[in-house]
Amino acid sequence: MSNTQLKYKDDEQAAGGTPAVARTITVAVAGNPNSGKSTLINAIAGTRLHVGNWAGVTVEKKEALFEFGGRKIRLVDLPGTYSLSPYSQEEIVARDYLVHERPDLIVNVVDATNLERNLYLTVQIMELGIPVVMALNIYDEAQEKGYRIDVKGIEEMLGVAVVPTSATKKTGLDELLKRVLDVADAGAGRAPRKLSYGEDVETAADYVAEALERNYPSLLERYPKRWLLLKIMEQDGQVLEKVNLPDQGFLEEALHHLKRAHGEDIESIMADVRYSLASGLTREILEKPELRQTELTEKIDRIVLNRFLGIPIFMAAMWLLFKLTFDLSAPFGEWIGAMTDGPFKRWASAILTPLGAPDWTVSLVNDGVIAGVGSVLVFVPVIFAMMFFITFLEGSGYMARAAFVMDRTMHSIGLHGKSFIPMLLGFGCNVPGIYATRTLENPKDKVLTALLVPLMSCGARLPVYVLFVGIFFPNNSSTVIWSLYIMGILLAVLMGLVFKRTLFRGEAPMFIMELPPYRMPSFSSLCVHTWEKGKHFLFKAGTYIFAVSVLVWFLLNLPWGVEHKRDSYLGQAGAAVAPIFEPVGFGTWEAASSLITGVIAKEIVVGTMGEIYAPKHGEEKKEIPTLQEDLKEVVTSFGEASVKAVKTLLYLPQPEEKEEDRGGLKLAIQGAFTPLTSYAFMVFVLLYMPCVVAIAAMRQEFGTWKWAGVGLLYQTALAWGAALIVYQGGRLLGLGG
Amino acid sequence: MNLAKLKPGQKGKITSIGSIGPLKRRLMDMGVLVGEDVKVLKVAPMGDPIEVSIKSYNLSLRKKEAEGIAVEVAG
Ligand SMILES: Nc1nc2c(ncn2[C@@H]2O[C@H](COP(=O)(O)OP(=O)(O)OP(=O)(O)O)[C@@H](O)[C@H]2O)c(=O)[nH]1
Ligand SMILES: [Mg+2]
């Protein structure tokens, strides 16, 4: 904390300023990774922070404000850490917050099924001299395992309040908050007990304390004293750099005896001392049942992590994911499609025409907005289904397993298995994938991983695949889509190899990761987090996809009165670029213009096609149904869609479908592409430059345009190359042009 | 004997931790300390990394690092 801030706080207290009751109490929520901190805050404050069953979900500090007992409380969710000597960027966030911002109180979330390792951090948190309340979380699982924990015992030995909680079952929360208020009101008097680290360490600490008091008294005002002493003794690089002691002679002297007595490096000595406190405490207060049953996690892992089956299972799981996503959501997508194509357009005309709106406005609404936004909306169910499954994978504990299984492969490209988690997240949306690279310890890994994340096929690309696959590969739809996802992964491996040889030479990083037990996410939490992930696609549809649709309509109709869309501004631009796509099989102005607009967001490729291929005015159907008929149609066809989805899920036979021509878009695309060129087109869409939001995220993460630029260039080149190989290779094999 | 050489299902006690690189401290923070009991649970499909159980949770690390952790086989 800076000096000025500290003064401000003191002044406030001295002046008696705001009465304690009105002040917002700032509570930092800290603990080991995956101990349930974010879940706890969600349960208490009704927030929807990202949670998942692996270590390193939260990567930045998040706040939640709420009231309890008439008091304002600010909960600060911190990334999990194993100790207060951080390695990765997100752990530094946590430690810096605790040390420099000095919250009023720390809620230490402890995983009750894993006491010893969690208490090791508790011991360090107590060094900070800030009042602590312990949430003994995941208490439900501990009880299921038959653990008996002496809660009073912990309170007595550590001198902190302890409350058993279950964030998922929402038990113990009120009690926790009551204790938080009690402790907050007691103020400094409730600072945790000072634990003794044994004679040798304490003698050395006293020696350092004296030296500091003598030579650098101002330091002790700025930092928590005991914490500072111990960090200086541990020779924590970051702390030493910050406090900048000109003469460290006294430190050598202080540590001399300690090292002589223990014959180890100081880091090991301190880790040992703290762990023996944690172990000693655990022995006193925890009773485990004699007989341990084989747990579900072991049983599942025996299959999922099997030496021979591990990788095939991973591939099969992904395939199944696409199959389910696709089958379940397709009927609803078709329903939305039919609605926007039929009733909505008719209603728009019915409303606008009597109002005296000129023809061109009706066309703007119908052929611009409804065709453009509608074409994208069709795929919202698919996107949500996809997000649902990703949320499930995150909550179940499979993420860490995927990292474990893939580590060897990732190692060969100079990364490690943990880099695979941002990539998996990238399947939902590349942007959180890029942010998730913060959990990687090494800056080089971060950049490399972030460069590869956009090769993971995100939800926004699904609409393109679904549209084309539905037209050209109706019988193997999921397999074709799956092949695109796999291609993304394989190309990421290939590009990783290339980057490793060129931009990122050097040692491969170490891989150390916790494998959490499998957990069954609750249905309600699945829904909440699916919505959290999916809603921004809806938001996008309502905002900039809407705006782009309008823009595209103008570009397609200007200069005013153009006969053919080909001669419009967009058509001319497309035609100018089209020759570039000649060798890869889709050198038409329509394809080129869609790709240009798709840079904003990849779903826009579909939106623009919807507008380009929208049937010309005047070719409308003969009979216009009444409003009532339309409404009935909307409801009944939704019912039919639901029935179809359920039947698909249960593998019940479906009635043969009449091949009804569904609007111009499909027909037009059927005329413009072949199966081969459509595949080349999908490959191009998969790979070509990341959308503007992803580029902005890279810029923000790395503070320079450099890596975003590298990503943009290499991906576009790769996209073209891959599409070329697909198209020309396919032709050589006689798959038709 | 070192941790990388234990077979799945075998248990051991850590006798020393060599200089296994920059993340030694991280391993210690996660409870990999001299005197600790470890059990190898699994080897990943492609032979690396391995999964061990330590201090009542499961940890995965690569064989290269595991080689620096000397163990005494127990049972
Ligand atoms: N059974 C049980 N599971 C819990 C409880 N609290 C959290 N979980 C689960 O534990 C996992 C981790 O929860 P998170 O809230 O993401 O953990 P975190 O501490 O925020 O983790 P990081 O952000 O990675 O540091 C999730 O799968 C939760 O559903 C609990 O009280 N009981
Ligand atoms: Mg979290």
C-alpha cells in the first residue's frame, strides 16, 4: 500500500469520521485454488462469478456488494493460491491485494476434504495480521467421506472463528456472515494469534526485526510486520525488490545459524516449518474413518485416464458433444428460421406498409435486419447447447483430466497440459480462453497459448458450419463438424511446433497440476453459467450484428437503385477481393463480401449471406396467412420442434421429412457451392483472422499490438493455405470442383 | 529409487528432493516435502505425466521432475 493511502485511513479513524456501522466492510475471500471461493460468493451475494471444478478458474479480482444485517459488505473474490509466495500472474494478483490493499477482514475458504494443504496457506494468511474468519467449505463432502472435524479445536488453536459451510448446498452461510460482522466490529482486537515457528526461526526473526527497526523503521509502517520479516528471511525476490534494502548483511548473519542447524536452503526450512504446523493441527482435529471405500473419482479415472483408452475417449467425448449439441438444437434452430422467414417478415410488412413506410424501409427491415439478424438467431440454440456442455465439462472436473491426457502432446510443442484448458474454453468463445492464459506461470507460454487459442473453433463459427453442413452433408453432420474442431486442434499443434522453432525458443516449462475429484454440477448452476456464457451472443445479435446487418443492407443497395447486388458497393468490394479466393474454390463476390464482414464477428458471415441471397422483392408467395394462422403456426411448430429434439435424444425414429424448400438462402447456397468448396469455405472460416473482440483481448493482455498482429497475419495465411490444400487436394482426388 | 520409477499402485516415502528447477518451491507449497508418503496412481496415456496421491489429494507432474524426487519404496 502506498503511504498516502495508509495515512488516509488513519485520518479517517482519528477524526472519528464515518461511524463504523455506515462504513462498507471490505472482506477479501482467499484460499487454495478450487476450494469454492467463487461458489461461496455466488451463494452469498447472488452473483454469477465463473466457477469450475479445476484449479485456476478465477484469474482476476472480482467484487460483490451486498447487505447483511443492515451492513454493507464488499466481498472480493481472489484467484486461489497455494501459498503467499506466488508464481503465476493470477496468484500475484491475490497476494498483492492482501498485502497492499489491506482488506478489513479475510475470509479464508478452506477445503475440508484437504485440510493439511489448505491450512498451510491459512498459517501464512495469519502472518498478515488481518482478522481472519475461516469458512470450512465443502463440508458436505467431508462428512460424506466420514471425516470428523473438531471445529472448536481449530478455533482454539488458531484463534480465529471457524464456520463449516457448503457453498453448493448453501448451508452455514448466515452463520459465516454473522461471525464476519462480529469480528469486523471487534476490530484490531481480533487479529489472529501469532503462531510460533520454533526456536531457530523465531531467533532469526527477532534478529531481523531488530535490524529493520534500527535501520528501516519506515518499512515496518508500510507492511504487515511479521509478514515482512518472514518474506525478507525467505528472500522472496519480489518483496526484496520492492523494499530495496541497500545493506543485506544482517540477513546473512540472521540466516547463518538457521541454515547451519537445518542444513537446507531457507525456502525448504520455511516450507517445512509451516507445513509441520499445518500437519500438527490436522492430526489434532481430523479423524478419518479406518476403512476407505474406493471413491467414484477413482473408478471414473480408471477408464477416462486409461493408458490406451484415454485419448480415444477424449476424441469420442468431443464427437458426442457435437452430436448432442447439433441434434438437440437443430429443430429449435429450424423453428426460429422458419419464424423469421415467414411470420416475422409478414408482420413487419403488415405493420410498416399501412404506416405509409416507403418500399425501401420495408426492404431494409425485411431483407436487412430480419434476414441478417434472423440468420444468426437461428443458431442461438446451437450455441447455447454448446455452452451447456462446456459448462458441464468445467463443473465435472474433466478439464484437469484433459490437461493431464494432453500434456505429452502439448509438451512436444513446447507447452504443457495446462495450456490445454484455455484452448478448451476457447471452444465456447476465444475471448475467455485468451484471458485464461493467465494461469500459466511463464510469460512465453501465455503468449504462445493465446496465439493458438483462436484456432479453437468458437461458438460464433458454429452457425457457418451448421448452415453449410445442413445443406451439403445432412447425413454426417456431426462428423463433419467434429472434423473441423479436430483440424483446429491439429493445426494448433502444428503451429505450436512452428512457433517453438522460430519465435519462442527455449526450455519447455514444468507441469504441476492438481486433479480435483469429479463433481456433479447441479442443474440450476449449469443453467446459470450456460446463460452467463451464452448471453453475450444474444447481446451481439441485438447490437452489432444488428448494426452490421443494416450497414450491409445499405452497402448492398447503394449506389441508389442498383439493378444487381453485384454492382452495389459491397458487391464491388467483394468482386475486387474475390480473385484471391479463386484458387481455394470460392472466388465469388458473395463469399468474399461475407468473409469481409465476418471479421467483426464470425457469425456475421451467415448474416451477410442471408442478406445477399435474400430473395428479390415481388417473388413472394401467393397466399398470405392471417395473423391468427401465423400465431397458431408459431406455437404448434415450436411444439413440434421440442418433440423432435426429445425424440432425437432418445433415438426414436422420426417421421420422414418432406423436403420442403426453406427459403432462398439454402437454395442459393446449394447453387453457389459444392460439397468440396463448402468444406474449403468452412476451413477458411475456422482459421482466418480472429474476430475484433479477440484481437482486442490479445492487445489488452499483452499490452502491445504485436502479438495480435502476429496472430492476425499467421492465421489468415494459414486459413488460405489450408483451404487451398483442401480444395486442390480434393480436386486431385476427384471429389469434384 | 525415485518417484518416476514407481509403478502405479506402489507407495513410497520421500527421502530427498533434488534441485529440480524453478518450481521446487511450488512443489513444496503443494506439500511435496521430505518424509511425506506418496502413492503413484496413474501414468498418462502417452507415458507422461504421472498422477500421484499426496496429503490426501491428487497431483500430476512430469517424470522429469519426478526423477528429482528420491523415494524409499514402502510396500
Ligand atoms: N460438494 C461441494 N462442492 C463445492 C462446494 N463449494 C464449491 N464446490 C465445488 O468446487 C468447485 C470449485 O469451486 P470454485 O468456486 O470455482 O472454486 P474457487 O475457489 O473459486 O477456485 P479458483 O477460482 O480456481 O481459485 C466447483 O466444482 C464447485 O461446484 C461445497 O461446499 N460442496
Ligand atoms: Mg474462483
